[in-house]
Amino acid sequence: PFRRGFCAYVCEDAEAVAERRRALGVDVIQDPAGADATPSPVESFEELGVLPFWLLGALHSQEVYEPTALQAQSLPITLAGQNLVGIARPGSGQDVAYMTHAAVHAEEQAPLKPDDPGPIALILVPTQEAAAKVAEQAGRLLSQSQRSARHKGLRCVNMSGGGTRSEKLKEFTLSGSHLVVGTPKRILDIASKEQMSLLRVTLLVLDGADRMVDLGFAGEVKQLASWTRPERQTLIFGGTWPRALAEMANELCFPGGAPVHIAVSA
């Protein structure tokens, strides 16, 4: 078993929350818990109350003090353990949103071991360039994680680009990796050869999911998801919401519960 929820899933003043969402350009398209159940967007990362001190320190070192609209609404949802679909234009802070959540998610779990090297979170992106950017951001957010009381630092490995397969596998297995990022094609190639197990993956993230569908990666994504824990948490981010993505999202989220669907126009 693993812990999915870190915050209460409550909305105390629906009218005030709706007004705040309007100001941020946030729309809750669907919430399986009910129309007025979705928690309010937060005004600060500290307001969440569950981020490790080292993670807050890393955010502040990047001069990130206030969440974007997407982060403000998505984090209270995901940190309460819900699956999520977040639709927003690129550059809305998607990477910080799911990396912040992934850090809390991984921090809670038992340390990695040589016979259990992870990953805990699998992040799929459409291109090698996107993988490199996500891994770079992860490095910044995890830069102070050696101060963690439970782990000797959280690690992220980019399996796509920037080195040979053998070099990537060596980097991954040297001391394990809590987070792995890569394209569906590369991750499937490695996992299908049993060079990396996905049995410990309890958080699946799709960043640029609409682009992955456009590139024809839906089959690879579904296959990879089937190799992870069925009760995993699933977060899906995209810039558009085509029918093919909606169908894939329903299939991916089904084992862990229907997702909360939000859209950000700001």
C-alpha cells in the first residue's frame, strides 16, 4: 500500500471559491465528487501545508513564491489523492505542478534499495527536448532533497537523449531513481527488455498528452500504464482536449478513479 492523499478534499465556501476561480481563469469541467466539492485554489505553496521544507527552499531559491493558476488549482486536487486532467496552454507551470506533487508523493514512500531501484513516478513526454527540460526542472526542485529525513536525496533520470542507452541505465541503477522521465517509445523499449521495472510506479504523469496522441504514442502509453501499479495515481496535462485523448484518459484513470478535469484560460 502507498499513501495517495496528503490534504483533505473539501470546499468550505463554494461561492467565494467560484469567484477566486473566475479571477484566475480556472474552470472545473468535471469533478466526480460533485459540482461544489473541488477544493479552492491556493494562494501560496505554504498554504498547502504538506510540502517538505527542503522543497519550499528549492522553490524559493528559484524565486518561485506564488503558484500559477494551474498550480494553484491542481495541487490541492492531486495532493488529496485524486486523478487529474489539466488543460492549459504550454508554459502554464505544468512541470512545477506535477514535480512538486511527485516530490511529496515520493518523499512519503520507503527509500529505494539495490533490489528495488524505482522509479516511483514515471513522467512521459512527447519529445527528447521536452524530456531534457523536465529533467532540468526536476534537478532544480530536488536540489535540496538531501536534507530529507527519510531519503538521501531524491533523484530524477532522463531516459531520452543525452547519452546512450547503457549510460542511461547505468545512471538509473547506480543508486536507483525516484523519478524517471522519457518519451513513451524510449521507456517502452527499455521496460519491454526488462531493463527497468515499472512495478513500483505509483504515480503516472503525462505532460503534453495531446501531442503524444498526435504523434501516435497512445498504444505505447497504454502498454506502459498496464505495467504499473493498477491503483496508481494518474495526472494528465495537455494544451487541447481531443476526443482521442479523452478516451485514453478514461482508460488510464479507470483503475484509480475518474479524474477531476480542470481547464485554465489565463
